Amino acid sequence: MNAMNPTLLLISPLVGGYTLDLVLGDPSWLPHPVVVFGSVIACGDRYLNRGSAAVRLVSGGLFTLVTVAGAWGVTAGLLAMARWLSVWEGVAVAMIGVFFGLANRTLVSEGRAVFAALREGLDAGRRQLSRIVGRDTANLTPQQVRTATFETMAENLCDGVVAPLFYFALGGVPAMMAYKMVNTLDSMIGHHDEKHEWFGKTAARLDDVANFIPARLTAALMVLVTGSVRGARFAWRYGRAHASPNAGYPEAALAGIIDARFGGPNRYDGEWVEKPWIGENSREIEDKEINTVSYVNHAVCAVACVLAALWLIYRS
């Protein structure tokens, strides 16, 4: 029994954190580490993002490395302190860490909220969608609103579920939080605009590397939980066509699963951005299909947790 203790202590936070996310999501009243990450990044962007391109590249690179290492170090320190107090306090802190690292319940809820708002009216759907996507939503059609919702649910199934669990399996909660910092850095400063092209370049490249395996694993799990041969074919055919080296794989898998067409040109911050089409069937997406996509997200999250647990057992 003693030989199993390390494994049990690793699996308990995983099961507890998954359950908390499934039940609670990310309630607005609960302080979240990503909010702290965002404040730190905004401060660095304000005071360090200046000077020539070379200076911004160096300062942005150092800032990225320091913040990622800091997220890992602070989390490891908190866990060490909790474990010093008692084994079960260590388990509790790790469980909370897993809960904060997962975003599946919120992702599904936000997707459903867009579809619910769209039933009330197109403007309501557009406004709700603007909460979760970066593209301009003011002139989107109902079909484009639904498509954008499914695209972001697929992409963030990697960023908010599979990738955090992947890094938890490899390095526990500290690695999970380090990944969340990488992902937050990319979302805030990893842009190809004049202000962030150089300051955020390291963050963007680090996010590409961090998501390389998880993005492809996400697509594979999506195909697994649906048994969709077309989803596998789409991921193989269209995954590499996306501008992002990673986002195209889960998006293409979902497009194949529901046999729809994703991608295409869109406006971002007032600028027209050409994007490749994923799929050829330009059919209208039906309202009820949010149930199918919600199932995919929940099923992938559950299977990813099981795989992480099995890896921890094998490693122990």
C-alpha cells in the first residue's frame, strides 16, 4: 500500500480538480491565477515594451522566461509549504491547482451562451460571441457566429483542457501553471501588430512549441470519442493549412466530425485577414449541434484525465 501512496497522491488532485471544474467552472466571484498572470503581463507590457526592435526582442524574451519560471517556482513553493504542513493539505492545494488549470466547463458554457443569445437575436449573439473571440463580430451572419463559436471551442479544447492535463501528467501542478502562463502571455502579447511584433515574439514561439503535441493529441482524442473517420481525414488534410502551426488540427477535426466548413477570411481589429477554408461543405450549422460539440468537449476532457491518470500510474 505504501508503494502506491505517491501515485494516489498524484491522482487525487486530478480527480478532485476535474470534478470541481465540472461542477463549478470558473465562477466570477472566485479569484483566478490567470487574472494575476494577466496583471503581471500587462505591467511588463507597459514598462518594458519600448525601444528598438532588438531591445524589445531581448526584453520581451527575458520577461517571458522570467514569468514562466516564476509561475512554476511560485506554484512549486506553495505546494512544498502545503506538503510540509501535512500530506492532505498538499493534496488539497494540488487539487485546487488542477481546478484552476482546467477550463472545460467554462468553455462549454460560453459556447452554449452564444447559441442561447443567438436565439434571442443576431445582435445578442454577436455581443456574446465577442466575449470569447478576437475577430470583429459586428457584421457576422448567424452562420458565421455559429462557426466562430465552434472554432474557438475546438481550439480552446487544446489550450484550456488537453494541454494543461498534458503538462500536469509530465510535471504536476507547477508545470501546469507554467503552461497557463505561456498561454496567457501568447494571448496578451503574442500578436503580429506594431506594438507586440518583437516584444511578444518569444511568447508566441514558446506557445507554438508548448502546444505542438497537445494540439495533435486533442485532434486525435476528438476523433477517438466520436469514431469519426472524416474527422481524422480532415485533421490530416487541413490541419497544416491553418496559419497557426497548432490551432488548425482540433478545428479541422471538429469540422470533419460535424461535416461543416470552418475558416475563411475575417476581420480582426478592423483589418481583413485571409484564412484558408477548412472543409468544403458550406451547409448551415443547426442550433442543436451545440449539443454535439459540447459532448465532444466533455468527452475529450474525461478521456484526457483518464490518460493522465494512467500515465501517472505507469510512471510510479
